[in-house]
Amino acid sequence: MRAAAAMVFVALAIAASLARAQSGNNLEVIHHPNYDKSVFMPFSPAIKVKSGKLLWLAGGTALPVYHDHPHKREQVLQYLSNDLEAQVRRTMDGIMETLKAANASPKDVVHVFIFRTRPRMGDIGKASAIVNSYFAPYNHKPATTNMAVLELGEPEQLVEIQVVAVVDN
């Protein structure tokens, strides 16, 4: 009987720690009353900011964070291949560098805005899967907006991603 009670206690402690791991200490994930946990959602419907300071990241692209403006043609062609998934990965790598520079981590991200051009069937899923892979190790799903737009800064640019995070310092 004690072993069963101990197992229940351990299971409850693990569940509570996983619930806390869902977001940074400054954030609270909000779900609707009819939330069905059996349905997979790649994002949270809302995140409440409990404390901290807002960190707004500029829209990131597959170009390096620091690059020449106006863009040099050879730079554009080097980084903006006609490959959505490659551009999303390179963009998210730059975003992770910026978060780190601000003493933030993916678990501090409140909202991700994904802007895609030249949409094709399945692109939203491909882009979302890659973006989500950067948050999965933190068991965190930021609120997300994923939309197709007519064009971005360069004709070769397939994606731009903007992030908002909450940090302590």
C-alpha cells in the first residue's frame, strides 16, 4: 500500500513539474475551459505575462543577424536559397542567438509571428514543425501566428519570423 501511495505521489510530482516546465517563470499558459488534452496543438492559445520585461526581437530572416543594408546581391543569393525549411532553420538559429544575447531562452518566448511567401500546400506544417523543434526541449509552446504574405524584403526571401519574449533583467 505504501509503495502504491509513493508511486502516486511521484507521478503527481512529475506531472506538476512538467506543467511548470511549460513556460518560463514569468509566464502562465492559458487554456480554455473545454481544453481537450488528447488533441495535439503545436502552440498555446494564450500566455499571460505575470512579471518581467518585454523583449521584442526584430523580424529575423535567413540572412545573418548583422548584414549590409541595402542588401548586397551576392549576400542574398548565398543565404536565401529557394528552400523554405533551410530558411526557417537559419532564421531560428539567428533568433536563438539574439535570445541568448538578451539572457533569455526559448522558454521565455510569449509569441512567434511567422510570415511566409509563395505558400504551397504543407508549408505551414513544415515551418511550424521546425519552429516548434526549437521550443520542444523546453516543453514550451508559445502563442503563434503563421501567415502567408504577398512578399517580404527580398524576392528570394521565403520567411521572416518575429519573436516576443519576457525576461527578468
